[in-house]
Amino acid sequence: MDKDKIDAFIAKEPGLRVFKMYLYDILRTKAHKLSEQEERILAEAGLLANAPSSIYGVFSNAEFPYPQVKLSDGTIARLNKAGYALYRAVPNRNDREAVFRAFWGAVNEFRRTFGVQLYANVRSDIFYAHTRHYRSCLESALDKDNIHIQVYLALIENVNNNLDSFHRYLNLKKRMLGVDSLKYSDVYAPAVKEVELQYSFEQAKQLVLDSVRPLGRDYCDVVRQAFDNRWIDVYPSPGKRAGAYSNGDAYDVHPYVLLNYNGQYDDVSTLAHELGHAVHSYYSNKNQPYPTADYSTFVAEVASTFNEALLINRMLRDIKDDDARLSLLMNYLEGIRQTLFRQAQFAEFELRMHEMAERGQPLTGDALSKVYGDILNRYYGQDKGVCNIDQLYTVEWAYVPHFYYNFYVYQYSTSFTASTALAEKVLGKEEHAVEEYIEFLSSGGSDYPINLLSKAGIDMITREPFDKTMAAMNRTIDEIEAILQKKGK
């Protein structure tokens, strides 16, 4: 069928109008659809496609021989994934180095196995991209949401052009840790003495409500509904799933939020984050018919990280204690490191390894460590003396399950820059910024993600979102340096 015929059907049967986006998207990707028999074969091939990811999951989570290490206080630390994430941030520097060497030493022993698994996954991506007549795996992966590859490439280019700002943060961390040279095993270490910011859930509710006031009464009323009408399962309990999430799939009811609230500032931030998702789903479900209510991953994290930006703005408005401000500001910068720079680093590695495989080069464990190491050294300024990267740690690629998700991680970075730019507009009281943001939240999946953000005043093809994020980052570093100067440190 062609568009004229579809348009005629829609004109004749008004009930089809809610499926317009779905039908037009099928037409848009028509060149990549195959014959019925070929599509049947591809569907059957799906039985094989998940094998590399499944093997990686079982091996890395259940059967890998994770090491143990004895810390300086006598603690025997078991370094599975959760243990590594916990102990890599211990205050004692020698302990952190011991944790890094033990964990990555164990992973490195199996780099060939991890390499074969990841290579098999990449070859699966290549098979589907070629079979559906895409020019590359990147084009194939991004076409689902009609994202132009320039968005992906621009992210990598912008990050590389702004590594000086990232190195400025790393040098600040070195200064605050009081070390002569920064090691990769230092990047997760607490940079300031622990500040106990404790909040009851009632206090957290009020903080979140205060933080979202710039979005207007209607938005605040939705947040109050979430608190008053039991949308949220708040506290840990036996058998309850760990972590936090929001689910907006109950289209005719309301979103549901799961927390494991423990009273820390991070828990308040998580509450704001998940309510961002919940209000996004609420507005989408309220304003869209069911077929276009769901929104893409590309925009999913915009609403959540937007709320985090509003929250830290609210916290810094009242907190005057220098140590508390340093703790919050460094927490914000660490979020930029992990969400923007680290995920862009992953995105660049994912692109380079696919390009190698598409050129016919085999992806061995050693080859992957070489590619990852080159990117890691550049990002962390190894050659400039910013951060020292031990060669052993270049096997870090084997630890990241997202590399089996086919160009997924870049969306964390793009969402973060988009939400930062939107928050800057709202907090700067730009004309129509609030109305355009609410309209964005209300649009669900009624248009492609890039178009939805464009209507909200954010052009992801340009440098503006990234530049606004870098301005916010450097402004934060300026304030930290001013506090340190005042404290004589």
C-alpha cells in the first residue's frame, strides 16, 4: 500500500485516526521490510539472536568466579558485581586499589570468553542490519525511533570537544581528595567528608513539591495526587524488589511508583526522579489515546532527570552550610560524569567495535581492550596527566551488560542534556518554557522523539543542549572552587 491509500482508509473510517502514527511509521520503514517468507525466516532466527546476551547474563551473574580481597580493617570483601560497586568507593585509598586490581584481574583472565560473547552479539546486529538493507548497525538501531545518526555522532563529537571541562572536574576531585595524582581507582571515592542529610518521607514530599513549583499548579496537583492517593509503595519490606521504578502502563488508572526509601538525600532525589516518570505517564495517558500514550526510551529519562535538576536547585536555595553544599554539588557533578561522559564513552566504544566488525575485523578480547583503552585514556586525560589508567582496567568493557542492548546507552546522555537544557529554560523563566514542557509531557508517542523535543524548544541536532549542560557543569565547579577558597583549602 502507499500513503494515499492509507489516507483514504483513515478518511473513510475515523476510528483509524488514533493509529495514524503507527500506520505512517510502517510506511516510513517500508524499504526495510522483506517478503512474507523472508520475514518468517527472520522471525525464526530470533530464536538464536539472544543467545550471546543470555550466555553473558548467566556467566557474569551466576557462574563467574568473583574474587575476594581482605581490606585494611580486616573485612573480607566478596567482589561480585554488587560487592565491587560497594567497595570501590571505600575511603581508604589502598583498599580501593586492592579492590580494583582483584576485580579487574579476575575479569581479565576471562577476556577471551567475554570477547567471543560480545563479538557474537555484534555479528547478530550485523546480520539484521544487512538483511534489512541498512547501511550500518547504527542506522538500523536508530531507525526504530527515526533518530538520525547525526544525533549519535554529534553527542560523541560534543563530548570529545569538551573533555577540558571533564578534566577540570577530575582535577577538582584530585584536589579535594588531597592526592598528588588521580588514579582510576579514585574516581568513585567520596570527595568530601560524609554529610548526614536525613529526611523523613514527609519532609521529602514537601521538598519535591517545593522543587516542582516552577512548573505550575497543575503539575503540583498531579504530584499531590501521587502522594495522597497511594500511587507510591514507599518503604523496603521482605521480598520486595530492590531499587526504584515507575510503571505507567495502567492506562485507565494511574502510574505506580516503587521505592525503597531510607531517608537519605539520594532517596529524596530518587523520589523526584521517579515522580518525573510518573507525571510524564500521567500526562501522556490523560491526553493521548492508548495507541500513542506510550513514549520512547529516547525521551523517557528527560522528565526524570529534569526533576532532579529542579530538586538540587531547591536544595541549594536553602542550604548554607559549606560542607553540605559541597556534598550536594559534588553529587551533581558525579551525576554528570556517570550519566553524560561515561555513557558517551560507552556509546563511542559501541560504535567503534561495530565499525571494526563491519570492516571484517575480528573482535577478540584483546582487540576490544585496546579499543576501549584508547577511548578510556582519552576521556580521562591519561596523556595529559589528569588521571592514571592502569592497563589492567581497560577490560572494563566486559563488565557492561548494556553493550548487548544494540546502541542503547547513548540515550542516557542525550536525555540528560535535553533535560538540563529544558530545566535551564524553565528556571530562567523563558517565555512559554513551562507550557512547552507540559505539552512535551502530554505528547506520549504521538510523534518521533526528536520532533517532540523540538516542539519543546530543544533541537538535538544542534549544540545548544550540550552547551547548556557544560555551562551548568562549569558553573557548579566555579562555586565549589569558591567554597574551597573561602575554607582555605
